[in-house]
Amino acid sequence: MVVESARARTLSHVEPAEVPLQVALDALADPVRRSILRDLATHDEWTRACGTFDLPVKKATASHHFAVLRSAGLIEQRDEGARRLNRLRRPEFDKSFPGLLAATVDRED
Amino acid sequence: MVVESARARTLSHVEPAEVPLQVALDALADPVRRSILRDLATHDEWTRACGTFDLPVKKATASHHFAVLRSAGLIEQRDEGARRLNRLRRPEFDKSFPGLLAATVDRED
């Protein structure tokens, strides 16, 4: 029997192929969200937990940023014990938005 | 003697090299502004006057969108009689933001 926590059940994801360009651009047009994506782009998948990012915002705001990135098909998240792990959805996002991560995340602000 | 109109004097431009990524993304993250850029991308330079764009907004709002595009180094404007002509600053913007126009303007929303 699989027992899901309420927390895990609320984790909804959106496929990059279903994301409008406007939603992708809105997600990328924020410096905190770009810093999260750059962090993920330079670490192995599923090695970065939400709590370990060094962000200049409160926890609730950080949670909002992660949710926006998930809704834009930019990240995937899964809970592992008390930690919420992340991966950048690079290949699938690149397929739907060729060149967009390269032009925004693979460079400095 | 060169007599400039007040209108022409207020036309300030920003070089793409001076534009932060945040400003470029904010300018591109609007569907009306992307439609202006797509129009310019598919016409010869300096052939499109502001009044000739088919935009779903009032004139004052349209003027604001053109000003935002100018401030982000995306378009160049010049007055010719009563017309304000436009060009997409493609080569210089591409140099500062490689791939960004390709990923946002050279595709559908």
C-alpha cells in the first residue's frame, strides 16, 4: 500500500509541450527564478533540495518561485523524506523552446 | 539651421549592449510587443510606421509599447514627416543577446 503525504499529493507538474511561450517568459523574467535555474543547471539532477538554495527571499516566497517554475515546465520536483529535490527539465524544455534556456540561464544577468 | 520638433527630440534610444537581461526579458514578455517585433522581423527596415500596426490596444498604450521596445534596445525609431518609422535592431540585439530573438520572436506564441 502506497501512502502519499498531503504534501506530495499537491505536487502538480506541467509538461513543457503544454506551456505557452508567455508562461515560459513570465517564469524566466525574474532574477530569483533565474538564479534557481542556474543553480540547477550546474549541479547533477536531483541533488539540490529546496531548502539548500541561497535565495534573498523568505521561505514562502521561495516556495512560490519553485511553484512557478514547475507550472512553466522548467523544473521537476519530488519529495524524499523531509527534502524536496529538484531537477531542471532541460531536454524536454529545450525541445519545446529551443534556445531559450541557452539565451537566459546559460549566461549572466 | 536644423529645427527639431519636440516630438523628435524626445526620441531616446538605448544600445542593446547597455541593456540588462532583465530589461530585455521584461520587454519580450508581452504579447503585443512580440507581435510588433514579429511584424518588424518580416518587413524591410524603416518601412513600418507606428500607426500602421494592427494592435489590439489604444494609441497611448501602443506608444508605451514602442517606448518599452526602444528602451530595451529592440527597436530603432525615426520621424519622417508625420510618420514614425521603425526598424528591428536585429544584428546589434543578437550580438548582446544571442538566440533570444530566435527563441521568442522567430516562433509562434
